[in-house]
Amino acid sequence: MLDVQERPAAGAVEAPAWHRKDLLDTDVLSRAEVELVMETADAMLEVRSRPVGKVATLRGATVVTLFYEQSTRTRASFEVAAKAMGADVVNLTASGSSVEKGESLIDTVRTLEAIGADLLVMRHGKSGAPYLAARHTKAGVINGGDGTHAHPTQALLDLYTMRRHLGGLEGKRVVIVGDVLHSRVARSNIWTLLTAGADVTLCGPATLLPRTLASAGGEHGRVTLTANLDEAMADADVVMALRIQKERQATGLIPSLREYINVYQVNAARAAKAKPGALIMHPGPMNEGIEIAPDIAHGVDSVIEEQVANGVAVRMAVLYLMATARTK
Amino acid sequence: MTDLLIVGGRLIDPANGLDAQLDVLLRDGRVSAVGKSLSASDSVRYDATGCIVTPGFVDLHAHLREPGFEQKGTIATETLAALRGGFTTICAMPNTVPAPDSAPVVAALLERIARDARVRVFAIGAVTRGRDGKALASLSEAAEAGCVAFSDDGSPVADGQLMRNALALLGALGLPLSEHSDDPVLNAGGVMNEGRVSERLGLPGQPAAAEVAAIARNLALAEATGGRLHVAHITTARGLELVAEAKARGLHVTCEVTPSHLFLTEDAVFGSGPEAAYDTNAKINPPLRTEADRLALIRGINDGIIDAIATDHAPHAREDKLCEFDHAAPGIACFETAAGTLLTQVARGELDLGRVVAALTVGPARAWKLDARVAGLGTLSPGAPGDIVILDPARRWTVDTATFATKGKNTPLQGSELLGGVRAVITGGVLRHELEVAHG
């Protein structure tokens, strides 16, 4: 059984109020829960800044990463995060495991539970697959990205990165540019940003905008949709470019990548329309020269590499909170 | 055979304009008389006080799964479920393997039906060979063998030329073509209604426009050929407007709606809460639509534009639904909940009881001229089949799939409280099913 032997940065994290078995999306998270993740991530960032950068908080816990889709940074980030707290980590991919032999998702997660997995980090190509998994295992399930639905830890690390630069998000304007319709990153970001009180502008070709999300605004922030990037950039505090999949051209959703670049690439001229010093973000992996110009991706206002670094701290926070909840 | 006298109930027989406290006498398996305070010597009396007495329900759209998919359902299991749901006449969709696309296959199917079925079953033939949408099936031979209508079921006849030819040939035979009106290109990859819920859950959507466009095409082809188009399970407000307009212009067009689309919306995919989202039991094709669509369909029943309530009963095995939403088989097993949801909606004041009974009985019987095959089908006229449903509008019950006769436990209604349901079912003048409840 999991034994939390050491609390990181004692005193920094007071009595965690995390009760969730699973983290499937950000849409269910309260402001207090998001705050708890942010505060815990602060403590984890402090751990990461030490010469050794490790604690034994999750010693005895088994974290399984179960990836049905390719990933470099998310899987590596979770693995580093879990190991930085002393957890045992098992990495499984759809190729090279019994998944290929047609073993169903439910059988797989039950098997992993039986061999002692405490937490399952799961990525899957089909929206909602982690929900199915979570309903059929006692292990905690962390959604590491499902289809075109959600990517909650990415949204939390994005929020964390924004807060470190902007302080609070209340009243701030965040522009998300690109294939919003098929973006799990955009969707999960919308919920955390609204909860934090930001206004979100979704911008992209009309074929790639989820029109009904315009009504998603809540008591704090609101969501607006526009196909006009120049308009969207005005007074933006944060500009987040999304990866554009080349298949979108083949399926006719955009006429051509050239046209997409002309109209929707985040470049210097467009960035100049945002507030001075507006943060430039990208969830990765980037197609430099397509959705984002290289000089902007690596420019002074870019926090793209910092997103990756913060990702480890935020995932440590999530793993810690979820593992702790399991011992209660 | 002993006479059966059903007394004390509220008798609703839309074909004869009856809705009153009347008795009905069944003799030699047929309706003998309907009237006030009937009596008959040597008859068995059934006290239907407090209940609604209607003709047996006629279902234009059901999936029995046999032959080919016996793990999902068989003629024996699914017709028992139909019986318990009040459906005493059903039309079996041709998505079986083999598909009934020629006289020998139809004959073999009808043999199995004659052996195993618990209710009257008509066969629907395939429009194209193997339902592959490429070449026409042996339509006139299959008709000769007994098919009452034709359909490729869940596979729309995408090729407009093929559809035109099928409508023309079947029109000449006076037989309806029941079409799942959808544009497969617009729908490609879609697994639920495109809109608020699909965009929230990141699921590929099936736009309402795909159904509307297909209905418009099919109506134009029906008009051009004089064919008899039956729009299967209509789900969109705009599609229904097109059908209403075509009817007003005198086209041979009829349509049906399912109890699921009258009762549920796309929100059912959210399940019972955030962690229960992606309820595969709410996956159905065509998909559950918006509340505005649902209300339009309800109006379509209440104003009589929709001819029939058809179940689209679609039993699936457990593993067909216990998987990712994209991979789940579409369909809801609803023989045994249809009367319950409809009566619940009557109790809520949404649906008009007389119209509902008409759409379950004489409406479908006339839409496909089934009453020309079985005199009086869907009515309580003298000489009509002794098929009766006795409904208890006061019965409060909770849907429990463990009690289902169907092999399909796939319903998003599990655990739902319903008001009203089937109490007893009579076919051929004999009480075949009675709910075990305390009387008096």
C-alpha cells in the first residue's frame, strides 16, 4: 500500500483538500482545487530547484503510464515527475503490449490494477476513453490526453505558467489560435481559464472553431469566437498557438497550409498587436514556420520552454495530491 | 376457444373514433364486439378497470438480430420482449446475415419466424444486395416471398440513381421504401449529434443538416418517381417540416419517430454526471438531438404529421457497449420501455394520449397498408385480430434491465422512474402476458 513518508517542503502545503480519485478533465475543478494544485506546484518547483531535485514522497507507489498514442513530452514529464518523488514507474505503449492483441481497455486497466498500479496516466486516441477506464478500476486515473476532448495537466501547467508571469488571471485576455475544434489542450484550458476569471478568445478558421463553446462562459470570464486573428490579438495578455495537423488540409477543413500560414500564423507583426510583453505559448510539439514563426517561438516573450519545465512541477503536484487522497 | 371479455377499461380505438369506457369481446381469436356493459356466457372476464385498452401495437422498425447476430438477440427472445412491450405486430429490419435480399433468404427467414416468433412478424427486404448500396436486390421476388417493405436499414442508399430506381420499382409494386435518411459523407466519422454536447465532449458530430439534406433528396426522388417513401426514425425539426410540406402537396410519404427521440436528447450522452460521461447506451443512429428537435417531434405526434411511433428496438451484447464511445455499437433496446416512456410523457402533458395510441396502432398499419394483409390490423373493428394491449397509466416503476426479456440490456433509461406501463397483452384472443402485480 502507498505510504506517504515525506511531505515536500513541509509547511508549504497545508492539509490538502483533494478528494478526487481521478483527474479526467478540468471542467469539474473548483477554484479552490485549482488553487491547491498551483500551491502544491510551487512547493514542487522548489524541490526541483534543489541540487538533487528529488524527494521520497511517493516511495512505494506504482505509477503506470499507459499510452495508446505517441507522446514525447507528456509521458517524459509524468515519468520524471513520478520518479522525482520516488515512485516506481512502469511505461506501457499500445504497441508491444497485449493491447495490440485486442485486449480491451477495461481488461488492461484491471490487469494493471491487479499488478499493483496506484495511479494510471493514460493517453488515448478516443475521447472519453479515460472515463471508461476510471469507471472500471480502483486505481486513480489521470487523463494524459484523450482524443479531441481534454488534457487537464497541460491546462494546469499552462495556467501555472501564466500565473507566474501575470499574477492573477482575473480580467486577463487569453487568445487561443488554431484548430480549436480538435484541440484537447484548448478545451481543458477554457475551463481552467474561466475558473480563474480570464476572458478567452478562440480564433481560427470557421471550420475549426467549436461554435457552441461561445456560450461556455460562466460567472467569471467569458468566451468569444472570431475568425479574425488581427482583431483577436488586440489587447491580448497571452497568445497561445495550437499545433495544426496536416491532415486538416486533406479533409478539406482548410484550403491549404500556405493559406493557413498567411491568415493564422502567430508572427511578429501579429504579436505586435497584443499588449506589450504578452506571453507567447504553445503546448507543443510545434510546427515552427506554420502555426508559429520561429523568431516568435524563441523570442523574448516566449515562455514555451518554461511551460515544459513547469509541467514537471505541476504533474508532481497532481501525482502527489492524488496519491495522498488515496491513503486517506 | 374460450371467449375473452375485457370490461371496465377506457377503450381507445382511434380508427373508429372511440375513446370511452367500453368493453370488448374477443371470440375465435378476433374482435367480436365493442360496446357498453357487454356480457357473454362462457367467457373469461378480464377486469381492466382503471386501465387503458387499445389495439395491439404495430412496430414498423425492429431488429431481431437473427440470423447472424444471435449473441445480441434471437427471434424468440426479441419477439417475447415485443410481446411484453405491447407490440403484437412488428416489422423486422433486414440487417441480418444473410440479408433478406432474395426470395430464398426471405422464405428461410419467414420459416424461422413461423417457428419461433411470439408475435406477428413481417419481414422488411433489403433494397440492395447484401445491403451494400451497390446493386438492387431482387425486389419483386422478395416482395412475392412476403416482404411488406424494403430498407437498407442503417445504411442509407447513398447513390441517388440507385435510390431513384428503387423508389420507382417499389412504387410500381405499391410497397414503401423505409429510408434511414442520412448523408454518409456529411456524417463521416460522427458518433453523436453535432452541437453543444459533441463540442464539449470532443466527439465527432453528425450534423442535423445530414438528415435534412437526405430527406430533401429522398422527397424529390419520391416525387419524381411516384414512389412511396417512408422516412425512418426522423429526428430533426427541419426534416419534419420538409415531410409535412411534402404531405401537404400530396406525395406518398410517411414517417416514424422513435420513443427514444421523443423522450431523450443529446444530453443523455453526458450520463448521470461528470464522471459518468460518454454513456454508450445513449449512442443511437440517428443520434439523439436537441431539446428543440425533441419538442418538434412531440408536436409532430400531437398534430398527426408523424404517422407512426416505431421502436428501432436494437438489442446489443454487453461488450458492444462496454467500450470507448467511438467504438460502441449504436442502438437502444426499447421494446420494454416504449409504453412506459410514452405514458410518462402523456402524464407530463407533453403527448396527447389519443395521438400516441393512433401512432402505435392504426397509423403504422395504414402507412404501410398492413391492414390490407391482415384485415382490421391496428383497430378494434369487428373481425380485427384479437390483439389487445391493456395499459396501466398509474403504474409507477423503475426501469431494471435485469427484468428485460430482450437479450439487449442497452438502455440509457436504467434506473429511471416511469409512470405508466403495460399491464397485459393479448394476441389472437388469448392472454399471453400479464404483469405480476397485486390486483385491487
